[in-house]
Amino acid sequence: MEDSTLWSPDLEEKKEEEEEEELLMLFWALNNKRKKNWVYEANMKQLECGEYHHLIQELEMDEEKFQQYFRLTPAQFSEILSFIEQDVKKQGTNYRKSISSW
């Protein structure tokens, strides 16, 4: 009378194949995680489509509108910016571009 739980070459081979398959599935699951973006997709287009960059160009052409919007004359705005520019200036990295102060 043979017991089916006894060791056999076929059984050992089947276990090895199952382990290999499990390892491959684990490897695939770990390497195929959904990549997260650091920056929301809409914000990636901020330099081309952002409100500030379009608005500032229009306001620079009309000093009165500039003053109404910022509550400063362009000269006052530039002077304040020159004081704080080094504090708010950022450097871009390989991962994301910095937002310019002007």
C-alpha cells in the first residue's frame, strides 16, 4: 500500500514549479505598482497654462490694472520682489521644475 504523501521526484518538481510561479508573481506585483506623481498632472502645465503667467503678461501692459490687481505699482512690486527674491527663489531638480518668482 503506497501513501500519496511519500516523497517522489514528480511531487518535488511540482513543488519547485509552484514556488517559482509564486516568486514570479510576487516579483511582478512588486515591480508593477502604480507609480505616483509628485505633481498633479494639471500643475505640470502651469508654466504654459497657469493663470499667473498669463495674467502677469497682460497686467504688465496696463499699469492701472496692475496696480488694481496687486495693490502696488509695478515699481513697488519690483522693489519688494528684489528684497525677498533670494528667500523665495527655488532651484529646479531632476524630479520637478521650480516655480519662478517673476
